[in-house]
Amino acid sequence: MKVPKLSVDQLTVINSILDQIKRHTQYNNSITEAVSSNLDISLNYHTHPNEDSYCVSILSEKIDLLTLTENKQSFIELAHIRGIGKSEEDCIPLMTYFGKKLKEIYIFNKLPDVYLNGSLYLQDD
């Protein structure tokens, strides 16, 4: 799939957000701990009621420690960023770039799956 190119403004916003995440103690530690626990990371690109802009939640899968099974429908929010996108059409280019950069910074095993308003939208093979 050919991913549309991001504008200079979009790249600037994403790179600024990545810098803020690295400096945000809770967000940075939560992502680092999830990755060191070998949990898969997902991105949920979404809106909130009565809001026009899109947010992204950085999520990790939740593991039931009692049964040691993975419940892929259950996630823990590691970080929540408001105003990352302006439209649904921005989802693939923004989340593809954002996911690749997060993978580089935090050394994920694979690219994050991308959800659009809570539904699986793009998955790394």
C-alpha cells in the first residue's frame, strides 16, 4: 500500500509530539515498561464527542496474569495525545509515520497495529 506523504507541518507536529513523549516521565516510562515486558503496542486514532480533531492513544495489550493468556480486546492506555490529526483521511499517513518513529525510539518488535475509533484498521504482518 502506498502511503500518502505528510506535509512539513504534519511532520513537525509528529516530531514535536515524539519529543514531548520522551520528556513526559509517565508516558515514557509506561511505554518503556510495556516494551520491556514484550507487550505489543497499538495506536488508536480517534475522536471524542463534540470534537473535530483526532487524538491518538498509545496502547499495550493486557495480559491476564492468572491464566497467562493474552486478551487482544483489552488494552491499557500508556499515553493519550490530543489534536494529532484533522481528519479520518490523515489516519494512515500520520499513524504509519508515528508508529515507525515510535518503533525506532522504543525498539518495538513490530510496527504497532492501528485502530480507527477502536476498530482494527491497519495491521503489521
